[in-house]
Amino acid sequence: MVLGLGFLLLLVLLLAGVPIVVSIGLSALFLLLTGPVPVTNWTMVFGQVTVSGVDSFVLISAPFFLLAGELMNTGGMTKRIFRLAEAMVGWWAGSLGQVCIVASMIFAGMTGSAVSEAGGLGLIEIKAMLDRGYKKSFAAAITSAAAIIGPIIPPSIPMVIYASLVNESVKDLFLAGVVPGLLMGLALMIAVFFYAKTGACPAPIPFSLKELLSAMKQGVLPMMTPVIIILGIYTGIFSPTEASLVAVLYALIIGFVYKELTTKNIVAALKKTADFTGSLFLIVAVTSLFGWTIARHGYLDELNSWILSMSPTPLGFVFVMVGIFLFVGCFMEPIGALILITPLILPTLKALNIDLVYFGLVMVFTLMIGLLTPPVGLVLFVVSKIADIGLAELVKAIVPYLIALLLVLLAVMLFPDLVLFIPRALR
């Protein structure tokens, strides 16, 4: 009964527009003070549990990967990536729509953040498409859909957070995203191809080998970023946490090589990263208290018994949780949902012997779709502002691409080897 009231309080606060940190914190405090085992010195417990929740070496990499992405956005790399993608696929049906997807896939290997990708690369993509005569709704929709590839193709900030919550290998989780990320890009490219065949897109640019070679020369340094990160982690030269620092250092070097990274840009990137880190770690802290309270008072067994009764088979459980994630994603920021839900269902995952790497990819993928669904879709809001388009018009235009992504998600759910093939092969 008390557990139900705690979740009801959380839901009411979130629907009322109360910030997620305050909502989770108040709900955790309610459970702390009303549980079957009263906590007398609740202020000490509050402080100790929240601080221990963010005391994680793995979590350090999240803000550094974001900082690397911000430095790349301002250090001349983003426009070079777009130019390279245009030289590669700009002559295909759908032209800049295809370019947008390929550029997002390349950029995904550098930042691990959908919002960073939408705000940085998206600005260049949308301007280029509008200048070429593409419909504003199409430009905004494909930019939004392609942006969520960022947290799937390694590196990935949500994967880092998930790994810290379930004590899994960050390396395996990074590698697990390679095939699904490529499939996401392929599905979106097919959708754009069929859209182009309706005659809605301007004519593609002619293929130019000279331009391709020139663009490759200009883009070779940014393209090396994911190679350095993945090879460094796989070969053991550095850990995933250390890889985030290497990414920042490499972004700084390239920015100075291109002579486009200024002190002002670095300060702006640091401020934006500090803002993200503060928000992220506050959510982690209060969510740790929420999970600790549920576990301490015996609610965790009760919750997982109820979940198991709903879905006694592993695949059934995955389908039930994907439905819950899709619903939660409409109302809650993905990283907050990831941090809140993962510790609660971890005992059930272990009881059903579900591979934690496979489930992590499915969970992150599903919650990233929440970035494209109102009313809390952060990518929608970022792209809507960049493209100067109404949210309702953008949501309507994104439906075909959302369907394509959901089909990829279904394939990943039904065929775990799509996720686990590379991690298993490289262990």
C-alpha cells in the first residue's frame, strides 16, 4: 500500500510539471518516513545514500564524453563530417535526407548524446536542407529521428550509466550498439528513399570523385575519433572512463589544428557540460535514495513478484517492459527513467536469466524513442526551435521514421544475437 502511494505521488508530481529531481526526491522521502521500519535519523540517511549513489568511477566518463561532443561541435569537426557525408551519399535518392542520416551515424561515434547531436549537427543539416528547397517538416523530422542513433552507436552516455547501475562491462555495452545502430540508419535511409520516390525531394547532387577525396582529406581527423575510442577500449590501452578523457584531449587537438576552437568556445562547452553534469548527478543521487528505500523496506521483492506474475517468460517480460518504457518515455526524461527503473527490475532480470547487455541495449533504445514523443521529447523541442516549426507539425512529420525505428527495435527484441554477436566474438 505504501509503495503504491509512493509511486502515485511520483506520477502526480511529474504530471504536475514538478522537476524530476524534486519529484523523485519527495517520493523517496515519503517512502523513507512511512515505511514499516521507521528511520529516525532520516537526514543522515538522506545524505549518506545520495552521496554514495554518485560515488562511481564509471559515471565520470559521461560528462567527459559530452564535453568531447561540445568541443567537436564548436571546433570545426561537425561541418567537415556533414561535407563528407554529402560527398558519400548526396547523389542518392533523398540526397540531403540520406546525408543527414549518415552524418548522424558518424557523429554518433564521437558524442553518445542525442540532444548534443540534434543541437550541433542538426543546426547544419536543417539549414542545408532548407537552402536546397526541402520542406521544413521533412528536414526537422529526419534530423530528429537520426539524432537518437547517437546513444546507440558507441560511445554512449546512457550505456555508461546503465553499466554503472547493473555492474556490467561498458566495453560490451558499447560493442552491443554497433549492429542495432547501423540497422537504425539503414531503416531510416530506406524510409527516406521511399519518400524521395514520391517526388517530394529536390534532385540529388551529381557524384564527384574529386569532392569525395577532398572531403575525406578534410574529414579524416574527426573520423578517427570513434576508431581511437573503440580500439583503445578493446585492446585494453585505456578503460572506458579513460577513453572519455582521450576523446576530450583529441577534440581539443583537432580543434586547434583546424584553428576554429577558441577560448570562448571552450568556456561555453565547459559551462554546458557542467550544467548537464549537475542535473545528471542530482538525478542519480535522489534515485539512489528511492531505490534504497524500496529495497530496505522489503518492497523490492513485492514489486518484482508482481512483475513476474505479469510476464513469466523472459521474452514476455521484455515486451512488457518495452511497453512500460514507451509509456514512461512520453512523460519522463530518458536518463532519469533509466536511473529510476533499472535498479527496481534488476532482480527480475537475474531471476529470468536475461542477458543484461541485451536488455540494456533494448532499454536504452526504447527510452531514446521517448526523445521523439511528446510531451517531454527533448530532441523534438531542440529541433523545433532550430527549424522554427510547430511541435504538432513536427510530430506528424516524424511518424514514418518513428515506425521505421520501432521495426528495428522489434527485430532487436526478437533476435538477441543482433546485439550480442560482436561482444561475444570479441571477448
